[in-house]
Amino acid sequence: MTPIALTIAGSDSGGGAGIQADLKTFSALGVYGASAITALTAQNTLGVQGIHDVPAGFVAAQIESVFTDLAVTAVKIGMLSQPAVIEAVAAALERYAIPKRIPVVLDPVMVATSGDRLISDDAVMLLRNRLMPLADLVTPNLPEAASLLDEPAAVDENGAAAQARRLVAAGARGVLIKGGHAEGDESVDHLLTADGLVRRFSGTRHPTRNTHGTGCTLSAAVAAGLAKGMSLEQAVRAAKAYVSDAIAAADRLAIGAGHGPVHHFFAVWA
């Protein structure tokens, strides 16, 4: 059976993050990608120049079209900027994904690499209370974890692990808290699940400014692994290795004048 992953996220016109990064990641990892677009962004490596939200009803229609025809084996969720869209996605998951135990990865996208905010303030708590409990894995970076908990961002590894535990206590079934925003020679991620799994993943921090779309790529890579039947731990480990290699190869590309993308197809072309 062909593994199929559905990404529900925003479009990045510059091609480095969002839907575009997700579909590149799925393809690079041998998974067929389908998509439901939640917002259009006018965006490049320098920043976000505009956001046009897709009506919640049309987001729901896209998801329905995919699920009523394609045998989806994993779902990745990215940018959801408005409360009505969050509610529509949650309702669609409850109708199509949850009854079939299709794994769901939620990347709580809030701020672009450029620093531009991508979600309204009133949507953050709805994301936490309505959507987070439906996901098998939530993948916040340190600022996103802090926003979900309404507390200051962690500044070290112990603080990050503690926030991951608090997110699980708040209703998340699994949390992968990413340490890319921390200091140090290594980037350390912490995986915790409600059923007791605790894992620490450490990787070399690569000195590059070309990290646009890193979070999208990691969550999409986890979803790709789950779509292929990997366990959560296996999928996270494989995704971490893939993203590390994609960041290491990022400077082989010359894309834009700002924060360029990671190299999703490092194994295929230079």
C-alpha cells in the first residue's frame, strides 16, 4: 500500500516552509503527499509581506476531498492562523482521522523564521485546548512551547524538558520540544509521551543562516515516518537525522537574500 501523508498548513510563496516544505519532505522520504491549504502567504526569505486566510469551510472541504478518496496514513498540521480554521480542522480530524487511528502530528506554527507572527492571539489557546489533545505528537520549538503554556521560554535543556512535561499534563499525548532556539554546540530535542516514553535526541548544531522551514520539515518528516508504519520513536529519530542533513546541506543552495531554506533533496541533487 502506498504511504500517503496529508499536510494541512499554509502556503509559502517562497517555497521554503509550509505546504511546499511539507510536500518536498514527503517526496524526499518516499511518501505521497496530499494537501489542504489553510492560508496563503506572500512570503520570501526576507519575511512575510501578507497573509490571506482561507475560509474555514473551504479548508474543511479540502480535507474531506482528500479523505473520501485517498487512503491517508498520517496527517501533519502546520499553520492555522484563525480560530474558525482550528475548529474546522479539529472537527475534520474527529470525523476522518481519529476513528481510524491515523497518526496526527501538530506543529504549532506561530512565528516565521523572519520573526513575523503567523497566528492570532485568540487562536493560541484554542490550538492548545481543542486541537492539541487530538494529536499523537505536538512539535513546538521553545518560543511556541512557552506560548502554549503562557509562560517564559525555557533557556536551557532542563527547562525545555520541564515544559514538555507540562504540555503532556495539559493534555498532549506526545510532545517533541525542539531545542534549536537554545544555545550550545548541540541541538537537543526532548520526546515525552503520556504513556511514559522519554527520549533525548541530540544533534550537531550547524552554523548556517539557511534554516527557513526547519520546523515544518521536521514535523513533516515525522509524519512521513508514521505514514510508513514506523513507531513514534523511530519516526522522530529518522526525522531528526533527515533534518540535520538537510540543514548541513543548506549552504549548497543559493536561494534569496535572507534566511534561505534547508536542502530537502540533498540526497538527490547538489
